[in-house]
Amino acid sequence: MIRSELIQKIADENPHLYQRDVERIVNTVFEEVTDAMARGDRVELRGFGAFSVKKRDARVGRNPRTGETVQVEEKCVPFFKTGKLLRDRLNGKA
């Protein structure tokens, strides 16, 4: 599912809301999650999962095309851990 499909589904299920309002709500939620992660905070959606940021240390890597070694700087990467309810639904337990 992509963002526009999510917006359309929410708008269809809530005919009392204008589509532009639904779009603003969805965009605000995504922006808040992104901003919280940029600050290094953890975002937890009960039953769905938790978004967090993990730090990867600097290391020596290898260019796969040429085989030469390159320095890879330290960086932060997004990480998602599924919640128990989502994991159970995916495995047919709920």
C-alpha cells in the first residue's frame, strides 16, 4: 500500500471527512514520526510496532565493482520492530 492508497481508504471509510483533510492528517502523522526519529526518539504504535534509530559505526568497506577498500562513515539508520499483535496476525495466530 502506498500513501495515496492509504489516504483514499481512510477517506472512503470516513465520508464525513474531506479528502484534503484526510491527506493533511496522514501527512502530519508521517511528519511527526520522521521528526521524532530525527531527534533520536523512539516511536511506538501499540499492537503495530516500534520505530527507532540505530547507530552504525564507521568501518572499512569494499567497492564491489573495483575491489578497492573505502572508508564508510558512521551513520544512523531507521529500524522497525513489529509488535506482538502484528506478528501474530502475520503468522495466522489471531
